[in-house]
Amino acid sequence: MHIKEKKFGVLPNGKKVKLYTLSAGDLQFSLTDFGATWTSLIIPSGKGKGKDDVLLGYSCLDGYLNNQPYIGVTVGRFANRIKNAAFTLNGKKYQLEANDGKNSLHSGSRGFDKLLWKSKAYEEDEGVYVRFELTSPEGDSGFPGKLKASVCYGLTKSNEIICDYQVKVDAPCPVNLTNHAYFNLNGEGRGDILSHEAVLYCSSYVEVDKYAIPTGKIIPVDGNKFDFTKRKKIDSDFSKFPVKFNGYDHCFVVDGEPGKLRPCAEVYSNESGRSMKVFTTQPGVQFYTGNHLQKVTGKPGSVYTKHTGFCMETQHFPDTPNRISFPQCTASPGNDYHEKAVFKFDWYS
Ligand code: BGC
């Protein structure tokens, strides 16, 4: 196992940005303290085709400074959408920034993904890790109270990425942290992900309106286009979507008990022989098939268009602060937020 740390670049305010590269098992995983962002994951192929970087990203810091699709970042304080960019907590209304029509997406234009985190790399028996820390002041992006986030990402000898999200607050505040990595198991820049196959351990999903805001209904997937309980090609049912959606951008309800680390998803590529298994303690996973990617200049030689990467964002349901029937995610003093996720990689010939 090995940890390498180097300079990634300098922010317009003169602050230095770091790039960490963790090596363990057969993988190499790079992360930067700007946005606590995953920048690359190099893994072998099962089909004798050599190693590839399976994460979409940019060739240098500049790309991450203008990262509209949120590639690889840590999202907070609240991942995904909040209706009308507002919520009421203990009788008080909190107004957020509307940056997706009338709604808030990923906490507005200065969420955790746009901030430089404190960081420290360390080694333990089973893996190598980077701990990222951030203090978000009272009123940050419109949210109540002061918040301290501690996010740990690591790589183990068993070829797993381990994610640990912890938050302490000094006043009640809804919290929903996730990582927004886009994967292409054939290698970034190697076409689309439509022939990848997926299984979701999810018997229902969160219905949304045309603005991707939950209607409040949780719908069984039984045999409909949201049914990934049996392995199927990602685009098998794309023709059943209205053209505007053109793929998945939906929160699926993970079977089993929230709070327990349990299987959430598996994705396979027959072309590369690679597979990724996802486990989470969170109630949901936003399965997003990169529908809005539009000519993003990525790593050297790569341009990312629609469906060239997919995301499995483990999280609480969108708009939870306005939906009392959803599993709640309000942290309060003495009631910290703590969630985990694991991404495990394999390859077969
Ligand atoms: C959302 C998408 C959005 C993407 C990039 C995902 O989490 O569900 O609607 O386009 O993030 O912001």
C-alpha cells in the first residue's frame, strides 16, 4: 500500500490544492481536497485489455473549478433537489438558492463541492485513506446552524473504496452527503455506458414530477421500467421514457434497513469484464445515467456526451426536508449524521 501527495494547482485566491494518490490491492485511486473530489480510479480489465481509469474527470484543476456536472465531487449540505429552494424546520422557514429553475440542486452554487477542504492522508492495516474536513458557518447557503463535516474516503487491500460521512451540528439542520462520481467501466472516454448491465437491490423508487421533484409517492418497481431487481442492460427500457428524461435520474429505495450497510447496486460491463458492487447505510440511491452531459471536455482526448458515465449516489431521498413521510435526515446537537458506503471492484475474463 502506498500514499502519494502532490500539488494539483492553485485557486484564484492563492490557496494550494493537493492531489492524493492511494494505491492498495490492484487499484490506484486519486482524490483532491478541492470539493473532496474523486479524480481517477485505475483498475485492471478482466479481458486482457490492460488498465483503465473508470472515473470521468478533468486533466487539471481548472476543469474542477468549472465543473457543471458535479463530476466526482462531494455534495453537501444537501445532495439533490429541494422544492422551491425552501423548507420549514421547527416553525422557521429557510430560503436556499434556486439554481435549478425554482428549486435548489446540490445546495446551490457554493455547496461543499466548491470549497477547499482540510485534508490528511493516513494508513491502517486494511487500507489507505484521506480524511477531509470542513466547517460550514451558520447560514451557509441558507441552512441553519454551524456544521462540521468529516468525510473519509479510502482504498482497501480488497479493492474497495470505503466512504464514511460524519457531520456534527450546533442546531438542527437537514444533512444529505454523497459522492457524485461518474463511472464508465470500459474506461472514461470509451463511449457510452448503455450496454453496461445493472442490478438494483431496490423494490421501489421515489416518483418525481417533470422537474425531478418527488410527488410523495413511493412506487413498486414490479416489472416496470424501474425494475432492476434482475440484471438488465441499462438502456433496455429507455424507449419507455418521455424524451426529456431520456434515461434514469431517479432515487431508488434500497431494500433492507436504513442505517445498516447492505447491498444497493451492481453494475457489470461485458466488454471490459469489470464489475462494481455498491453497499450503503442510506435509504436511497440516485441512479443517474448522465442524461445531461453535454460536450464536457474531460481528461486528455475525452469529450463526455450524454450517457458516457453513470452515477450511483447513495443518499436520502430528494426533498426530504419537505416530506415528513420520507426517512428523515435532520442532524441536531447530540444526534450526529453518520452514513457509510462501499464500492467494490472485480474483473472477470
Ligand atoms: C441529479 C441530476 C443532475 C446531476 C448533475 C444528479 O444528482 O439527479 O438531475 O443533472 O446530479 O447535477
